[in-house]
Amino acid sequence: MTSKKVLTLGHSPDPDDAFMFYALAKDLIETDGWRFEHVLQDIQTLNTRALKGELDLTAISIHAYPFVADKYALTTCGSSMGDGYGPLVVAREDMSVDDLRGKTILVPGEMTTAFLGLNLLLGRGTFEHRVVMFDEILDKVAAGEADAGLIIHEGQLTFQDQALKNVVDLGVWWQEETGLPLPLGGNCIKKSFATDTAVRITEILKESILYSLSHRAEAVDYALGFARDMGSDLADRFVGMYVNDWTIDYGERGRRAVNELLRRGAEIGMVPPVDTVEFVAPRAGF
């Protein structure tokens, strides 16, 4: 029997990514002989590995894309968009955005889109930061180890359990600023694949997303295994925030949002300029 071709697929061990790739993990769709080896790591680690081109496909922070644009193209499916919501800055006490300047803020990684957004909001160099694992930030802020914390993933829904206050929602700020959704993460594929191969792999990724959206209950049940003590209702809510129509395709507004974020990031010197963001799309009508 011919062995399947193996593709390494990096993604976060979170309910939204687990939901998205449920069909691939459980062999529920046709993959044309490809076998997907799931590599589960936090997004900062995946960003770092993308710099070295280690994985065939990987989730990536949009902030990180300009640094790997020579190696990877974004797939038009698989994005995580904050449509009027997004990463939060939380603190133990009520404070204003202006109060954050000069403070020490815990962040989940210097290449995360959340960190780029925070610098765009406050101004580069106007605050101190320390990098810690994303799932430790709430505890450390609650314990008084920093003035505030930049929260991604399910912490956006659970921070109040530790009596923390929402200082600013970066997704709300970005939408008020630009009228666009905040493009947080995407999937990318190595440019070394032949064009036809990259297109077909992208179609398989899209089919996995569509399968989960049309078999929501069973896919959410699978995702609960990655939900870090979230109940089914909270996990379903979180999945709905980040696996939706934007995930099926960026669309024109989503692509504009990516370009605008990276343009502003380049203006403040946090990313190299990108003339053209390269996307790999399924065939027309797929």
C-alpha cells in the first residue's frame, strides 16, 4: 500500500483551531493522499518556527507575516478576525488607555498581532512589557506581578472570573479607527509547493473548515478537549468568535484589513514593508 504524503500543520492547542481542523484530525474528508501531521504549539512558538520555514503549513500572527513573506503565502481560508472585538488589555483596577502609558504590561509574544495592535494604540516605546505564556497572564496580573496584561484566546471571555477590569478592546478600537475587522491570525503555506499543489491543499483546508461549520455540535464537542476547563457554552461562543465567514475567506474587506494593519505596522517600524501580500486561493467555485 502506498504511504500517504505527510504535511506538517502547525496550529495552537485552542478550541477554535481544534474546531477548524476537526475533519482533518479525524480523517472525515478526502485529502487526496495527504496525511496532516498536527503540530500543536502556542502562536509565538509557531511564529518563531515560521521564521525558519520549519512547517509546511502553519497558523501565524498577521504581525509575523512580513518577516516570513519570502517563505510563505497566506491561504485565503483559516483567518481569525476580530470583527468589533479582539485582544483585551486588562488590569486589577479601572484605568484609561492613557493610564497604560509608562506601565508594565504582560504580553503573549512580541510577534503576536495583539502586541502590534497595542503599539499602534499606545505608541511604540510608551510602555514597558514582559513576555509570558498567554495562559499565565491573567493569573500574574491578578497576583499583582504587572500593571496590566494583554489577553488573547479564551481569556477574552474569562478575565472577569479573576475580578479583572477591561481597559481596552483592541478589536473595538481598530474598528472605530479604520472601519475594518482586526486581522489577528491566518494560515500560511510554503511557497516551495507547486502552484497547483498549494491550491489543492488550500481547498482541503477550506473543506475542513466548512465541514466543522456544518457539523457544529460534533466539532465543538471535539474542540472541548482543547478548551482548558471552558464549558460547552463558553467554548461554542469562543469558536463562533473566531471560526466564521471570515475564516472561510478573507474577502475584499479582510484583505484590505491585512494590508492596512501591515502598512501601519511598517510606519512605526515594527514590520518590514510588504508591497504585495500573497494569497493562495481555492479554484473558482470551490
